[in-house]
Amino acid sequence: MLHAVFSALLVLPPQGPAAVVEPTDYVSPSGRHVLHVDPGTRAGAGPARYRLLRDGQEQWAATLPFTLRQAAVNETGFAVGYAFTEGDVPRGELVVAILSPAGEVLLDDRTPRMWSRVMHAPPVPDALALIPDFEHDRFAVHIRDEINDRGVEVWRRYRIAAGERVEDLRPAAEMNVGDRVLLRLSAARAVPGTDLHLLHWWRVDLDDRSRGYFPDGAVFTLMAPDGGMVWEHQCPTDYTVDGDQQADDALAKLVQSHGVILETARPGRFALWIVADGEKVTWQAEPRPGGWQVREQAREPFSPTVKSIPVPAPIELVSLGAVALQTTGAAPAVRNVRAWSFAPGGRGFQAIRHDSEWAYTLVDVDEVGKVTGERPFALPEGTAGTIRWHSLGGASWLVVVQQRAADPKAFLVDATTGHVEPWSGLTVPREGGATANLAKVTSLPAGRLVALGTFRFQHTMQDGLFGFAPDGKLQWSVGKKHGDPTMLFGAKDVTVTTTGLVVVLENVSKTLKVFDADGRHVRTVDLVQTLGREPNYLADISPGPDGSILVHDFRGTPPLLHVAIDGRVIGEFTPRFRDGRTPDVLARNARFAPDGELWTFDGFVFLRLGADGVVAEPAAAPPSGDAITEPGTSAIAGGCVCIQDRRTGALHVWAESGERVLVGDTEPADAEQADPIGRIAAAPDGSLWVGHGGFRIERRDLGYLGWDRTGRRLGHLPCAGDVAFAPDGERLWNWGREAGLIQRNTSGELLSRIDRMPDDRWFPTVADVVFEANGGMAVLSPPWVSFFPAARAGRRMLSIEGSAPDVRRLHCSADWLLLSSWKPVVVLVQRSSGELFTFTPEAAAGESSWAHGISLDGKRLLSLEVRSGRLHRFALP
């Protein structure tokens, strides 16, 4: 099984079926025959339309009940290929088909598909490649079927004219490389003038860690018709860059995208790219009595031609000044919280507020919600990476900054003074050249620490549990021995009970693994057996009274499980407000205080939970909807600057001058929905709508929430995904749940849909839709913008390749397209020439998110620095 697992994890060229099956023309070697396959669905499920041309003349056309995902056509008009009847899902069938020159289905060979035994692997059987050999009237389909652990690679061979399946070969079984060398077939070509196939295998040596990780390389072989290998050329570390795994990954991607079989055009001759030597090497295969002779013919320098993507040139725009958005009221002290804990002594709370870049504030809050102290502090300037905060109890916090391909940095923060001290004494666990990514650190008795971490190797991951002395020296670790029942697998969280036991939560095995303070295994608690049911998704744990554990089962029913360390269920409950609302944040942040009371935190207010899980009324008054508590969803929409408040859900709207023109209030149920990522759409009547992405996940069924131009709440627009309102105000275009566009009326009724771009390819995704002054529609679908005129004629596409990969907003003027994300940099596209430019406001600094747009008259770029509330204006050329 080890071989199957690691084979599935190998980083290989994208041989399998694409996520989207596009309309495709398959051309015979001479170009005389062309088979056009037009899928009925983007996933390649169900039927497709087919059309065969010979010398430009149609020979046949038909709709067949399957969609060929990969096909080939020979010189007499036979077509071969494979299909998945229900797309790339674990049901339906794999179909291998042969079509006659007249369009008859000569072969319809079907195999049921099912879930793979390997985690995260595609369904099986999985067709990886089609290998035509027209010279010998045959073809093969390379399949992964998991029939046995060593022979998951199957070469299924067919005769074309006879329309029959011939045999299954297992080339990997013929490769005598040992159990610790993993191979995966990467590419195959028929060698003309012979009955041989040239195979490129991706190779990983699990016993060689001389470079700190498993090295990648290649094996090239020539396979005879019976599956035996008649020639072999080893390049064991060809795709490995010494001491630089990032460079190694980049090289692997280049090899995958370009391919290393360069030529198979002349009889018996083939050329390969030998990557480590930087050469194109040509061999000649010739038959000899009893076998084959393969001789090297020539070498020449070779470097693959990489497509050059033009980099947009910077453009200078004239600043028209900046204005501060008019606001009322002050933001509360508890906001933008990165972590929180109970205060020393267990009375009250401590929250870590992120202010800007490396600046933070420790905020003290008592049990009635009153802020009793604020102490600003800062991490060293330039600290970059994934920052995790770990409360060590009392007055200490540990900050671990994880950096890619570098040791993490650690800092100790004194909660009483705000003093920050670098801690170089923390031993960083290492295994096989990999550094542990410490996801959770907590305190053990006597000043010791315990941490849960993950080693990320090149092809797999391994969890580890580590114990540290008070000075940070590593004392013990758990998780290295394969086959040991105490080994960690799929570990999600760790905590220390009030009795000093270390408990690890595993979502994969649905267990609690309990260790003593020295890393010795005490017991394993099977939560499925304990609960009498399957949990939904075990996410995190925290200590409870008397050595018990509080388990958070994300979206479970109920989501909070209070269990004793021996597995007894003490209680189960769902945190909720008195009006019945059950936002996920209440269960996610629930923790027992030292005195046994259960508290939670909604991001702004600390809330006590009763024994029945109902939130007690908070003593602190909720924030006023008139002030911005914390900026959330933001946009330039309908010529207005819009910011939704995360805490209250209220929509605040300003004119371009900075004057606030309205505040759209919310109902109690809306106040739990606000989230920083979403979309704001403007309707022709001046109303503004915040999409479900701007609400927490549990309320997505509510669709869009709207306000009219006076700020009056209009209620919900029942549609999932994002929307853009048509100019007549009676229709809208909806996208997000599906890749295409759906036209609905304002009651949600389906009117029509557009699934394809103007060139007839499927929309890969839809990021934004904009209606222009002439009534036409522009669709952002990176790397394209598609234009659909109101008259339905003259549809066209504009390439935006080279723009930022994360652009998700589109604005249009008569001369310019504006592409933006939450970052300060924007891409401007000149409509007349298609030329791309980049612009970044000089004020851009720190970690504030941005919103961008074009003024209603099309003459100004508007850029909002959300956190500071400053609107920058620039003249467009």
C-alpha cells in the first residue's frame, strides 16, 4: 500500500482529465481528417456533438451518448478515445470508444468508476493518457486502476479496425527498481518504424535524502509489445536542484509543462531532453537477432522555449488629492482580534488587536465587557511569514512566525508590560531536512511547553508532537514510527488538561490520543464509539474542568462535545442566541474559564454561555450601527464608496467628496453575517446590495441584503452566488455557484444562461460582470474579458494575460478597463490597443485592504484605503 500512496502523491504532469472539457478539433497526422468534438457539458458528462471532415468536407455528424475527453484520428478516418460518462466523479463509467470512418460506434468498452483507496486521489479507473499507434492499427489507454499495490498502472490495448480490446499490460511490474524507488508513468510515444513504445517515468528514491528531501529524477525505457523493457536509461536526480527545494519545484513544473520526449518522427529514432546535462540527446533503435540495439547518435545543447508573458508597464497618473471619509463615533477597542485568552487569574480576558503592519495592542476586558487597559507593542519591523499566537497562561504569549524554507522566528510577549523579546532558544524540530511547521504551542506544568507540528516533505507530510524544556530545548517527540498505533495521522489540535495530560485531536481517525507530560502514550479515545455516531469534522479542542476536554465538531449536531478523559460524554450542546441564531463563531470560540464557566467570543464581544448553550445577555452594549466597528466588505459601486461594518452588518456609503450620504441599518439576524470578503452590487434605481460572500457562511441561504438610496432596508434577494443588475432593473445576471452566467428576474426565476465565451470555449470561471453605457455586458474571466453587445452581434474577447492572477473586480469606462483585487496595485487596460499598465497609489503601505473603481463620468480612478478611510483620486489619461 505504501507504493500506491506515494505514487498518488508524486508531483507529475497533468496527464489526467482536465477540469473543463473544451470543444476540440482532433487532426490526423497528415491533416486530411479532422474530428470536432463539442461537449454537452463543461465537465464532459453525458453526450456530445461530433463532426468528421475529410479535406474540409463533412463525412458524418452525430450526437453520441458520451464525450471523448481525449481522442485521435488516423489516416483512414477511424477515431479512438476515452470518456467518463458522468464527468470526473466517482460514479458512472470509463468508456473507451472506436468510431468508424462512417461514424458508427465499433467499440463501447465500459468499466464502472468508484472512489479511490488513496486519499485525495481521483476516482478509479482513471484514464491518464491516450497512446495511439496507428502504424500498427492499435492504440492504448494508460489507466490507474489500483488492482494491486505495485501494479496500479495499466496499459489497456485495443485493435482499431477490428474494434476490440486486446489485452492489459502492467509496465510498472516489469520495472525492477526495488520497493523504495517509486515510479509513475509520465509520457509515452510510439516509435515509428518499430513495434516499440518510448516511456518516460517519473522517479523518486525514498532511501536517498542526501539533499535533505527525496530527489526526483527520470527513467526512460523502450517497451516491447509484450510489456517487457528492451532498453533503459536512468537519470535518478535529473529534476533535483541541490539544496534548493523551491528551485527544484520550479524545475519540476517546467519539465511537466514542456515535456522531455522531444522527437519521435523518424523510423527508430527518438530524442530526449536530458535536463541535468542541458542537452538534447538522440538515440537510434535497430532490431538485432534476439533483441534490439539502441545507440546514442548525437548531443546538442538544449533549453526549452518558455512562453514569454508580457509584463504590464507602470503608468503614472496625476493625483487629484485624497479625502478622508466622514465618520461618526469611535471604533471600539476590541476589534481586528488575532487571538484571545482568559486574563491571569481567570477573571476577564486578554485580546491581541492588530493595528497596522507590525503594530499590535494588548486589550484587557473585564467580565462585564469593560475595557480596563490597552498596551501597544510591536513585532520587529520587517517580520514576515505566517504569524501564530499562543497563550502560555498567566501573563505570557508566544509568537511563532513561520517562514517558507527558513527556520521559524519566536518572540515572547509580556502581557503586563507589552514587552517583546526575541526567543532564539526554541529548538526547531527537524526530520529528513524538513523543518516542523508549529501549528499549536501550549504550556505544560513546571514551565515546559508542548507543540503540535507538521513536517512538509516534497511528496508527503508527517505530523509530530514535541515536548520542550522551559529554556526551549527539545526533550521528546512522538510521531516518527510508521505502524505504531500512537503515531499521529491527521492531527488537528493539541491541548493540556488541568491535570497535566497532553491530548491530541485527530480528525482522520476520529480519536483523542492522550500522552503524559513526557510524551508517553496513556490511552486512545475513539470518539465514534464514545458518541455512538460519526462526528462531522473534528476541528479543535480545549481544556475543561477536572481534566475534561471540550471538543469542537465543526458543523456537527451538536457542535460542542464535553467529554471526560476516559471517553465518557459529560455534555453536548449547540451555542445559540436567545432568538435561536446559531452562528458558527460561537462554537468555534467556546472555551471553559478556570472557574468552570463556559465563554465564547464573536470577534467583538465576550459572551457567557449557560448550561443549555444559550448566550447570556452581554453586559456591554453592542456597538452602534452609526460607527464603523471594523471595515468589512468594501467596494466602489454606483459611483459611491461603500463599506459594510463587520460587527453590525450596516452598510456605510459616501460620495466621492468623502461626505457620508447614508447608513443602511440591519436587523438582529443580519448583525451576525458580516465578513470581510464579499461583493456589493448597485442596481439602476440606486439601491445597493451586499452579497452572501459578505456574510458568514451559515447565512448564505439569505442571498443579497439590500438598501434603497435613503438607507431603508429592502430585505433579501434570494439568489446564491454573485449578481449584476441589468440596465432595465428587471433582470440580473447571476454567477458563482456555476462557472457560467445565469439570467434571472428579480424574483429569482431562471430566464436564460451563457456558458461559453465568444470563441465557444467554456467560461473557466466568472469573476465579475459589468454593464456598460451602451447596454452591452463585459465579463471578467481571467485571463480574458469577454464582451457581449446588447445587439448580440460583434461578440469579442480581450486578453488580459500578464495581469495580476488574483484580479476579481472589473470597471469600465469608454477608454479604459480597470482590473483590481483587495491589493493597492491595479491593472489598467487601454481598450483601443489592449495594452496593459499597472498603477499603485504612492500612499500604499501596510496591510490595509483596498477597493478601486472608476468615477461615473469615466474620468477618474478612485482608490479607497479601507482601514484608514482615505479615498485617493487620480485623473485617467
